[in-house]
Amino acid sequence: MLYNRMGRSGLRLSELSLGSWITFGRQTDLAATRAILRRAFEAGINFFDTAEGYAAGAAESLMGEALKDFRRSDLVVSTKIFHGGAGPNDTGLSWKHVIEGTHASLERLRLDYVDILFCHRPDPHTPIEETVRAMDVLVRQGKTFYWGTSEWSAEQIAEALRIARECNAAPPTVEQPQYNLLWRQRLEREYEPLFERHGLGTTTWSPLASGLLTGKYEAGIPKGSRLDLIEWLRATRTEDNLRKAGAVAALARELSCTPGQLSIAWCLKNPRVSTVLLGVSRREQLEENLGALSVKERLVPSVMAELDRICPVREA
Ligand SMILES: NC(=O)c1ccc[n+]([C@@H]2O[C@H](COP(=O)([O-])OP(=O)(O)OC[C@H]3O[C@@H](n4cnc5c(N)ncnc54)[C@H](OP(=O)(O)O)[C@@H]3O)[C@@H](O)[C@H]2O)c1
């Protein structure tokens, strides 16, 4: 396992990392969560991601319980603030919710600090300056070492960087965007100036497009699978996406790997990606997905070109 620097920061993240959306606290109990985390750690994964909104806080609680077994300084833990609950001040990025939400997350995680704190979405109802100042307070208090954004536009990130510079506040150093063969344009096009100018890091999510790129949805929606559980995600099972997933699967057969391994390895090849966040509902999936590390070297230029042909970047 390689350990990449998170953009221009000094923090080192394993090239594969593990998240908890939909899985921990919904598809896994404590014993399964423990087994998955331990196997991930033993394979060299040092970065674990969660959010206050995942399984209404249960993902953080389970992860916190399972991470107790490890030495804190061996771990990089992130959580994300935005979707904290139903009350008027339980969501968004106001000073109040950023601080209160972070305190509640740390309590569920049983941690004194996280390594990275993300703003889970942009908040159109809060001035960016208010959020930057609240994040700065949390950094200065040692509640987080780094802070970042998730699915903010390049313009919003640039604005946060400008404000931080002007206020002498801690700047955002990392973004958490979706990135996979079916969803390329934001990372490969929109964020490019931020990489060049600011050395932004990225912890990318959904390398398998929620499982579509494993080919498991070709013939229908298997019972208990993510698309079975989450109704709104079924809209991603379009004819076009199934056709692309089918072509990726055919190429994977030629390369003697699984379509999921090929898709994850493709994300790993992009130098703008600091770490690829995996999601697994079962340990066997983790086992298979870790195999992407050895598949990476099979992605020679002709294979990359073929993947570009199958899944071109959608230009805005
Ligand atoms: N910042 C954000 O807004 C955001 C959004 C989404 C995710 N994330 C983070 O990124 C992490 C990864 O994203 P993701 O979970 O969407 O990743 P993903 O790799 O696109 O999807 C993971 C899901 O695909 C299925 N799967 C995984 N490996 C498989 C295999 N080998 N064979 C068959 N099915 C397999 C499993 O679902 P089933 O077994 O249930 O079918 C698994 O839970 C999340 O856990 C979360 O921490 C962040």
C-alpha cells in the first residue's frame, strides 16, 4: 500500500481508504464493522471516513467503538458536518451547527479530535466567511487538524481559500468529491486550477458508482443490495450506465480481474486523487477490492485509452 500526501499538506493517507456510508450501522453490526476495520487496517489502510448524517449517527458510534482497538496516531479519521438532524439548527454550516455538530460527532466517535473535518455540502444559507471562521476555531482548539469541503464548486472552494488568506484563518486543504468512470468531469476539469494553484488534496468517493461498476446490476436489482435499499439511487441504473459497466466488465475479463478491481485501479491511477474511499457491506467485498492495488500496473496506456473510449469525460 502506498501512502500519498494529501495534496500539498504533510498528512499521509493510504492510497485506498474505507468509508461508512449506508454500510456501518445499517448493513453491519458491531462485530462485522470490527472485522472489516481490522482487515482494512491489516492491509495497510490508515484512513477511515464517516459523517454525522450516516445512519443518523450510528455509523460514527460503531466506528468509534471499533477504532478503540487501535493506536490513535496510526489512524487518520474524518467526519463530515452538515446533515445533523431535523431541527432548524441541526443542519448546514452555521457557526452554531459546525461547532455543536462537531462536538456531538466527537462524542459518538469517542475521540478528542478528528484528523480531517469536512463540510459535507455547500450551505447556500450561510456566508462562506462564517463557516471558514468556525472551522478555524476548531483547528485552533485542536478538534481537527485539517478541514475540507465535499462537493463544493471550484468557485466556492476558491472563495473559502481567499477568505482564509485574508482572515489569517486555517484554509481548506482537501475536497471530497465523487469520482469514478461514470463521473469524471468535476475532478478532471472543474477542480484542475485548484490543484495547480493551491495543491488541493482529494479523498474521492464511490469508486464503483455505488456498485454499478461491479456489473451486479446488469440483470436487475439484487435483494439487499444498495440500490434495493436506497430508492433514489435506482435512477443511476440507466441504459447508458449499464452499457458502460458491461464494456468495463468485458475489458476486465481480458485483464483477468474483476470489473470492480479495474474501476478502483483506474481511480488510483489519477495523481490528483490522494486516496480512493472504498465502501463495503461485507468483508469479502473488501478482500476483492483490495486486489485493485495489484491490478493498477495492468492499466498501461492502451488500457487507459480504451477506458477513455468507453467512459469519456462528459464536457460541461
Ligand atoms: N462526501 C460525500 O458526499 C460522500 C458520498 C458518498 C460516499 N462517501 C464516502 O465514500 C465511501 C465510499 O463510497 P461508496 O460506498 O459509495 O463506494 P462504492 O465503491 O461506489 O460503493 C460501495 C458499495 O458497492 C457494493 N460493493 C462494493 N464492493 C463490491 C464488490 N466487490 N462486489 C459487489 N458489490 C460491491 C456494496 O454495496 P451492497 O453490497 O450494499 O450492494 C458497497 O457498499 C463511503 O463509505 C463514504 O465514506 C462520501
